[in-house]
Amino acid sequence: MLVLGIESSCDDTAVAIVEDGRRVRSSIVSNQANLHAKYGGIVPEVACRAHYETIVPLIHQALEEAGANLGQIDGIAATNRPGLVGSLYVGLSAAKALAWALKKPLAAVDHIEAHIYANYMVHENIEFPHVSVVVSGGHTDIFMSETPVKHTLITRTLDDAAGECFDKVAALLGIGYPGGPAVQMASLGGNRDAINFPRGDGGPDGTQISFSGLKTAVLNDLKKRGFVVEASRNSGRALRPGTPDPRMFGETRTLNVRLPLSDIAASFQEAACDIIVRATLASTRRARTRGVVLAGGVAANKRLREKMADACDANKKMAFFHPPAELCTDNAVMIAGMGFHLLRLGRADPLTVDVMPNKEERQLKASIGTT
Ligand code: KG4
Ligand code: ZN
């Protein structure tokens, strides 16, 4: 079965063609980072227009690279939740048009569930139930996963998402966006024990997640070392979670050229990873599960993978899985894979299916679990 997947929930337009839920025939990701850079964050209208201009050429390119034509597509999948409303509409509308014209079934996919699903596409030996840790630019959620489509929330961040924290700290350090890869790169050769940044205490059972104390500690440390934080002239613009917010930090510039940037980056990365690993282990205790699945853009972080693997190994050799880096950050392969799974279960959506952009709607869904 050949499924064409479309992802457009934020600032990546992606199209993929996947055979039988596993074999990737083509995968294209078009990133808009350059378009938004001059605004200091994602501008929803700009994102929406860029998706609109890119989506049809990308579909053609994905078909060509897969050596397939539209007549051979058996199903269409697209992200319809959560994300930016206009961006979601572009991808979902393109998917609906294809499904209608080709008379093929449509699956509307949850972006967060799809991040987790990326693991099932590449690992055959994942046992249920397990804990799923989704760490991305917009989310830091830990679920108990009973099936590939049944995830019940255990805990989520009280403030920033993990990727958002990496992005904001990278903005403070002036090392670029997206911040995760920039921090990872800047950490190379740094001393991760140089600064003992706060990790919080994880709350009564260790599942509590918060990154705002860590972010503030980095800011204070930089001030102490001669970084200047000025009031920003940027105001009133809508920014995506996970995007450095100049209204919060102002503009930063380095006054002390001998600042041990790699030490600060490595120490921050170590603390951020410790917060995620602690909440993960506590969640496995609470859910009484013996497996961990890591997903989302921050799952591409090498130090996080290393620390999570060590922690799971030390915990009576608990199983640990993560996707390859290209399936951690936003992509349409995971959407096609999840779509294949839903269509095989007979869970196609009607062409009236709508987008569901909000976190509130997701929270409601999380509290009742998916079926
Ligand atoms: O899953 P994703 O592509 O988009 C969302 O659904 O949000 O995640 C993007 C986030 C960004 O915040 C980015 O900085 C972070 O993932 N990220 C990383 C790494 N690669 C991407 N964070 C830490 N280390 C990385 N290597
Ligand atoms: Zn994502």
C-alpha cells in the first residue's frame, strides 16, 4: 500500500511517499527558516503563504523521486493537529483535494502521535506498554503508550518545551536558530561540569518538568560574564513556541571574547538532558513500564540519547529506542507511516475533517486518551 504523507503544521513543508508503512520511497522537507529569520520568529502568515507556494511542487517532486504516479497512490495522510491554523489548512486542504480527486481514503494525523510512530517504523521489537517521551520545539510530553494509537499523558512541561529552551539559550549565546543543533555543536569540546546549572527537584515523584529555572540561570550566568541584554524594539509579533523570543531576552552581544562558550553550552545541555532523563525514569516507575521511546526534534540530540541509553541500561537494562535523526525533526515520513496504520485499522476520515490547532483541544484529548 502506497501512502502519500503531508506535513505542514509549522514552518516545514514536507511530503513523503511510504510503502506499506515502512519502506520510504521518497521524503522531501522544505524548511522556511530563512524566510522567518529577519522577523526573529515564525510569522504565521508568512509560513502559511510559503506552504501554499511549495506544496504542489513538493508533491510532484516526491512522486518523481519515488518513481510513482498519482494513480498508484492508495491513501493520503496529512497532519491536522496541533499546529498553526493557516499552515495546517494548507496541508490538509491539499490532502483532501487529492483524496477527493483520486477517490482514495484520507487519514488526518496527530503530529505528536506521528513523532512517536517514527520509532515503530524503524524498530520491530518495541513492546507495549512503554513510555513515550516527545521532546520538540513546541512540546515536552511523556505518555504511557499502550498501542501505536493509544497514548495517555503522564506528565508534561510546566513552562517551556525542551526545544524551545535550547532555542532560547542558543539565541542568548548568539549561535543561531534552530538552537538545538547549534548548542550541540557549540558543546563540542566543552566541559559539561564547568557550571552546575539548576535542574529543579522533579517534584514529589520526579515526574515534574520545568525548563524556565534553567533558562533564567543561563541568562544570569551570561550577565555575570559580561553579556549585555538590551531591551528589544521588536514587539507585538506572533511567535511560535520554540522560537527565540527577542521580546523576552532582547538582543544579546558578546563583550568578553574569552567567554568559555563551549563550557556554557555543554553545561546547559547536560542540565537540560538531566531534566528529561529524570522525568522519563520517574514516568516508567509511575506507569510500571520497562521500555522508553524517545521522539521529536530534541531526540536528535546526541548527548540526550547517550544519557538516556545509559540511564535505561543502568535501570535493569530497560529497553530504549529512538529514531534516526532525519525522523526526529519534522518530516512527512512519520505522517505517511501513521496514516498507513490508521487506514489499515479502517480509520479513514471524512473529507469534512477539520484542523485542530490548539493545545487546549489536545489537552482535552490527552486527558481522555485516544482510542
Ligand atoms: O519536532 P521538531 O522538528 O518541531 C516541532 O514539532 O516543534 O522540533 C524542533 C526542535 C527545535 O526546537 C530544535 O532546536 C530542536 O528540535 N532540535 C534539537 C536538535 N535538533 C533539533 N535540540 C537539541 N539537539 C538537537 N540536535
Ligand atoms: Zn514536530
